[in-house]
Amino acid sequence: METLEPILAEHPFLQGLEASHLHLIVGCASNVRFDAGQFLCREGEEADQFYIIRHGKVAVEIFGAQKGPITIQTIGEGEILGWSWLIPPYHWHFDARAIELTRAIALDGKCLRTKCENDHDLGYELLKRFSNVMEQRLEATRLQLLDVYGNNA
Amino acid sequence: MATMLERQNHSADPMMPAPFRVQRLRQDTYDTFTLELQPANGLSEFAFAAGQFNMLYVFGAGEVPISISGDPAKSQTLVHTTRAVGVVTKAMRKLQRGEMLGVRGPFGTHWPVAEALGSDIVIVAGGIGLAPLRPALYALLARREKYGKVVLLYGARTPEDILYRRELERWRARLDLEVYVTVDRAAGNWRGNVGVVTTLIPKAPFDPRNAVAMVCGPEIMMRFTVLELQKRGVPAENIFLSMERNMKCAVGFCGHCQFGPAFICKDGPVFRYDRIKDLFTKREI
């Protein structure tokens, strides 16, 4: 039977991962698709998954009562969505909505956490990769906060 | 008939503004506008190279340096895009068709459009930084077959701040040009990218070993753009930046725009990154 292993192996986030680790991860993976407008996650809900985006585009949003949804970032092909599954209390902090047909691989957070506890090498490898994503997004957020195109920048 | 460029090169006084008449003023965004000017002193054309700037003199208000944003191949009309932020540019925005303006120029260095023949080109523009890069893009597209991939990465503050929107849409429809636009923030009805322009660089389709990058925008944006380009593997000598300082005389006399050993007005505004990298992060200058 064909598994998701080759797809995961090619995704930039998991590229170069040891075969044994990939084999462990694939047991937590499932194929998912979201139509435009469909939510991948909602603020406050339990973060029991993260997504490896294969195609499409997802808006990470925060909803304000007066302002409606505000998009703070878009995530597309080759990127990942979600690290709340890693950090207690494992709840999403933002909404994520597909803005076009999006195909992804969902990885079960509980399943992965258990495997990472049992295999710290896998845990460390994943954490390094997530740290890299977090660092890039933190830097991008800092630049956004600087409002460099504003009159007072 | 002599052009302004020739006049300047042939000893005409570079401090003397030439009279130009406003042909058209178009509001691009709420604070940004484009002026189309025609010579009013018998000159038939105004030759310039992509990346150069002029000193525009609003009579009674003052003089400011503004990059040329039109097509170098269409030298009959002089085009400038700027933001109404100070006394002079606010006065400029109020000019009506037929009114006069003084023009000195063109001044400064240009984008390496000819030098980059055969290479992939990646243009990274932030905010109004797209204006000085537009002449380069016109020139590249005029000889499109001479280059590899041509990629435009453009970041704006919000969807409402996107400059040259119709033109961007036309460029995006071309099959020989890759255009990616992102904004720093947006309401939920925006279907495009959200995130700073540097986030487009890792995914942009160009060969970093054979690419020439042309970058213009706020200096902080350019610093982070250079980091991302280098992370992709673009050599420092293939990265070109358009710098901005307080330019007054535009010919290297007054020293207002001194940038270490260089003057932005005559040694720039376009610099090769490896030649200024030591100055780039120096606070004192």
C-alpha cells in the first residue's frame, strides 16, 4: 500500500530527516483538503494537529469584534502551519482559513508528542526544525511591527 | 537637438533648473501621486538611465530629489512618482495641468540593466521603492529575450498602498515575468499574500548563482532583503541597492548626502552591495 512517506520526505520542512524518523512520523500523518473559506483551526480550540501544506494558501487570522478578521500572515506550499501542539496547554492562538483550495498533510500532535517522548532524537530533530520556522516568523513579525513603509518609519 | 543629459554633460550649469510643464497628475494611492512633465524650453526629450533621479523645484516651496519612474525609452515625457510627506511634495501634489516646475538632472548612477544581460533578475521593491525600479523593469522587458528569469517581489503596507496596481496586474498576466506581491497587513477579504517582502525570497524562482538583484525600499527592509538574498546564495557583488540620504546640490558639492567616503547623489544612488556593505550597518553615518 502506498503511504505518505515519499510526500513527507520531499516536503521542505522534513527534507533530510532520517528514514527511521520519517517512518515514525508517517504513522501520525493523514491526507487532508480544505476548500476556500474552510477553517483549518479556530482560536481556543484544542491544537491536536499541525499541517504540512502541499498546495494552496492559508490565512492566519485574528478576529476583532470591531474590525472583523485581520490577516496577519499567509502560509503556502512548502510551509507548515501550527506549533501549538508542541506547547501546553495545546490550544490554537489564531484562526487559520484556506483562501483557496488547500491540500495538506495533517500530523496528529498527541501521537507525535508520544513518539518524541519515546525517541528524544526525533524530538530534538523536530524541535530544531520548528525553532527555525519560529525564528523566521518572529523576524518577519518584528519587521511587520516596524511598519517600515509608514510615514513615521 | 540637445537633451538635458547632453546639456549637463556638455557643461551647462547643473545647478540651473530647466522649466517643465505639468502634463498630468495622477493620484496613485491616498498619499502617493505620479507627475508627468514635458519640457517647456524647446527640448524635445529628456534622456535618462533607469535608477537616476532629478531635483524637482516647486517655485516658492523648494527643491527635492525624486527618482525617475517612467520608461527610459519614452524620453518625451518625464515621469516621477512620489509621496506627499513634506512641504515641497505636498505643494507638488497641488500642481495643476499646465503649471510650471523646475527640473535639474538627471543625476546619479543607474541600475545594471545592460551589465546583467544573460542573468536571472530579481527585483525586490518595498513601498514606494517600486518607483525607482520601474524604469529598470521597463528596460528589462524591452529586451526580455536577453535575460533569464525575471522576478519582481513587491511588498506594500496594506492592499490600499499597492503602487501601480493595474500595471502590476498586467505584468502578472505575462508568461515571461514572475510577479509576487505581499502586504504587511490586510483585512480578511484580501486574498493575496500577507507577510513582509523578505518572506517571498526563499520561494522565488531564480537561480541564485546566476542572478542579479536590484533592491529599493526603506533601509531596514533592504538590510533584511540582503540577508535573505545571501542566504539563498546570491553573491554580494550581484546585489544592487538604491540608497537615500538628504540630497541638496545633487552634484557632490554640498556634502549633505555624504555616505562614508561616497556621496549618494553622484556615487549613488545605486550602489553595488559589496562596495558599501561595511557602511550599511554603521549607525554613525
